[in-house]
Amino acid sequence: QNQKLPIGYWIKKADQALNTGIDSVQSSFGINRTGWQILNSLSEKREVNKTELLSLLSPFSSESMTEQILAEFQVRHLINVDQDKIGLTGVGRELHIACAEKQNGFRQLVMQGITEEDYQTTVQTLQKMVENISGVSP
């Protein structure tokens, strides 16, 4: 029966499971999946342009939700905002390290029984589907 369900069903189920799992894993730090994605995105560069960050997170979060989390992160002294540039503070970097440790454990759970080749094939297939639907590369 499960094999007859369309790919859209499994995409939606996977997204829901990831949201629930990441929210649960990161809740002890007072953040959700979007908060984790913000921290992780900011950890990769010293500073990120706010417009670039909003665009990057647009598939996962509305602009208003991302703005709300950024405002909360500012109050918690996790980020510095200088005009249109956003960067992690020392406290933010420490939080990212702690969150990343839990996130890595969650990723190991998610990837059990899935080879790197299977993962890459799935990602490439989904990218091609998006390109086919939208007519442009992501």
C-alpha cells in the first residue's frame, strides 16, 4: 500500500517528520527548526546580508516569522545587527556549537540505513523535479 502513495505524500511526510524532530531536539535551547537554520546559516559566515538570509530561509519560514526569530535572537544577545548585516555574537556561537552537537545526533538517526549515494540520488531527483516544475534551476 505505501509503495502506491505518490512522491508528494512522502515529501510532505518527510518535511513534517523533520520539523517535528528538529523542533524537539532544539527545544531544550529555546529554538525551533527555523531558529536552528538561522544559527547554522550565520555560523558559516562572519556576517550575512539580511536580505540574503531571508531569501535563503523563504522555503522554510515566512519573512515575518524569520524577522520575529531574529528579533528574539537580538534580545537574547545571540546576534549582532549592523544596518543590513547580521552576525553571531560569542554567545550565539556557543549556542550554535551546542545545537550542532544535538543536530548531528539527529542527522545520524535520520540517515540510518541510507547510503550517501542514495541520499545524493534523492536530492538530485528532487532538484530535477523542482527544475521541471519551475522551469529554472534552484
